[in-house]
Amino acid sequence: MGASWLCMCLSIIALALTLSPAAVKANSEGDALYTLRRALSDPNNVLQSWDPTLVNPCTWFHITCNQDNRVTRVDLGNSDLSGHLVPELAKLEHLQYLELYKNKIQGTIPSEIGTLKSLISLDLYSNNISGTIPPSLGKLKSLVFLRLNDNRLTGPIPRELSSISSLKVVDVSANDLCGTIPTSGPFEHIPLNNFENNPRLEGPELLGLASYDTNCY
């Protein structure tokens, strides 16, 4: 009787730990990352350790967590991955670095990434990403590095990015962007060569004299 009672108590404690808010959050982050894995083709088995049955993704290769087992980094640059990004990335609420550069990723940038309020670095350069730069990225008030160069992005540079005072590096060169180059806020100090090789992108806008979406269609 005593042994069975002890076993039942231990089971209840284990269940409580599993259902704790931290554990549930960690599991939701693991689910989000596994959704990304399923959306990607991985010929070199870089994502082989991404096991959705584990309590959290903190033991997975290319994932870094903080002391609370919340994901803070995804490092998958130069990994020969193809496929597309997923809106579930927005569930990584403490993410600071999203490094997916130099792959073969297609599709668009999910607007939901704009909810990652802790994001410092968004590196998606040298892929095959198309569509527009989501204006929602202007909500990333901790963002320092935004590198989207060498893709197939179209449309204007969202003026919402001008409100990110922390932004130090912006590179959108070698795309198919249109309109004019912003000049306010952080863009005041971004070198012009970070906008080059966009045939439809015109020079820095003259405030009050020209519409920034000139030559956009």
C-alpha cells in the first residue's frame, strides 16, 4: 500500500512539472521549431537532433536557450536548407538571433516575425526569399542587425523600419526592391552600397518633394 501510494505521488509530481507554465512554453517552442523542420528540406541531416518527443528543444543542435529553457538563438546559417519559413516562429517569444543565411530558402518572410520583441539579429541573406519586406518588422524595437541582401524581395522598403532606434546595420542589396531609400532615423547612417543592385530602387528620398513609392508597382 505504501509503495503504491508513493508511486502515485511521484506520478502526480511528474505530471505537475510537465504541465507547469515553463514546461508548456518550452514544449510550444519545440513544436514551433519542429514545424519549421517539417517545412525545410535538410539533405545533410543538420536537423537530425530535433526530436519533438523531448521535454524542450534546448538539447537540439543549433539551438541556444537561456537559464529558463527558453529559446534565444536559432543558428542554421550555411546549412544547405531549402523550403520555406513558417509563422509559428512567432512562438519563440524570447528569440534574439534568427540566423538562416546562405541557404536555399524560398517563399516569403512571415509577418508574424514582427512580434518577436526580443529579436536582435534577423539574418536571412543569400537565400531565394521572395515577396515584400513585412511592415510588421518595424515592431522589432530591439533589432540591431537586419540583413536581407541577395534574395528576390520586391516592393518598397517599409518606412516602419525608420522607427527602430536600435537598428545599426541594414543590408537589402541585390534584390528587386522599388521606390526610394529612406533617410530618417537609423537610415541616416546606413551606407548607400547596402541598397545597391536593386534596379528599380531610386536614390535617397527628398522629404516633402517625392513620394517614396515612386517606380513601385
